[in-house]
Amino acid sequence: MTPPLGAELVDRSPSAGDVTLFGHWICPYSVRVSFALAQRGIVHDVVDVPPTAARPRGFVVPTEFVEHSPRGEIPMVRIGADYRADSLPILDWLEESFDGRSLLPADEVGRALVRDRTVWIDAHVFAPMIGIYYGTDETRIADASTSLAAGLAAMGEWLEESPWLAGQEPTVAEAAVIPVYVRLDALRRLGFAGPVDPRVAEHITRCTALAGWNAVAWTDEQSSDFVGRFERYRAARRAQSQG
Ligand SMILES: N[C@@H](CCC(=O)N[C@@H](CS)C(=O)NCC(=O)O)C(=O)O
């Protein structure tokens, strides 16, 4: 069997146990970091910290997380004795901290393109994605759905030029968008009605062959758990607004 792209990488982290991700599968920002760690072959530990809304009753938030997280948000990463929060700065920090398969091109022009596209994805793809599942009325859900389809179509234009979002190799831009791909089925069940640009559909297929994909792909159970949570959230908000 051909190993997935990136799987042949040698771990160059100082030693196992030096890198810890505090995160959770349901958090799209954590998924970005999980993907990047796995794609780059950086050996790491994971401390499961569900977002507040998804914490089981009695969940004890680890003291290390409380002490070092500036805003109480996941993802947070520890490398040695240093900590960082916020997914996109964490991705940059991983680039600075580890050799090996980089998710940034070597040249400055290429790097600038990755940064521009990553920020664009955050505003025009991630934001409508979140708008869909936090949408509580049909109009807002439909508007977010239209915006997400438009964002994906714009990404399709980039993919006309190259197989990856910002060039000939997977980059931080792939890490930025991967949570959208991971939850696409769940988004459909929560109201995403728009088409997925065919060039993006092909890109999704390419992404599923990456080593990082295996670390973040959802099972059907995870998709259903996610959908169920947001259906209950919507029902509760509707009941609130009627009462
Ligand atoms: N800008 C941050 C956003 C992170 C974020 O919003 N994380 C959520 C979970 S998905 C969180 O931890 N919220 C606080 C909470 O659940 O208490 C990033 O890019 O990492």
C-alpha cells in the first residue's frame, strides 16, 4: 500500500513528550493544529479539553491549561516550557520551531501568498461555516450557506492554477481549511445547501490522501454527535425566543 503523502517523514522534534496539544476534535481551530502536527510528523501528546459547551458534567479542566491559556480557549500548544494559543499563530510557531516537512514555501513571495489566502479563508470560508451551525433562523442559515458556497467557488479559482491552495505543495492554507472539509457532511445536515465547486471537491479528495487527514477525519458517530448538539442548540434558542 502506498503510504499517505507526508507519512514517510522522520520526526525531528527534540523528543517525544516535548510537544502537547490541548484541544478537542469538535473544535475547528484545534483541528487545524492537529492536522498540521500530523502532516508534519511532529510527535506530540494530546490533552483533551472540550470547549465549555461540550464538556461532560464534572469535567475538570487541567490546571496546566488554566494557568497557561490566555483566554481559556483551545487550541493551546506547549513546546518545551513555552505555550501558545490561537490556531493561526500556533501554525506559524510550529513552522519556526521544527524542521522537516514545512507547510510554508521557502520563498518570501510564496509565503506571502499562503498568508493572504489563509487570512482570506478565515474570513470568507470559516466565518460562514460557523454561521451555518450557529444559525438559529432559516434566513441566516441560508445566507451563511450562500456565502460558504461563494467562498468555496473563489477557492476553486485558486485551484485552477495549482493543485494546492497556494502552490505546488500543501501549506498552512490547507491546515486552515481542513476543518471545513472534515465537517462538510455535518454542515449539509445543518443547512448547507450550496454547491461545492468541483475543483474544491477534487481538492478534498487530494486532502484525504494526506497523512494529516487521518488524524482529523470524523467518523459517522462524530458527525452525528456534532449535528445533534447543534440541533439541540437551535431548539433551545428557538424555545428561548418564543418564551
Ligand atoms: N481565534 C482562536 C479561536 C479559538 C476558539 O474559539 N476556541 C473555542 C472552541 S472551538 C474555545 O475554546 N472557546 C472557549 C470555550 O469553549 O470556553 C483560534 O483561532 O484558535
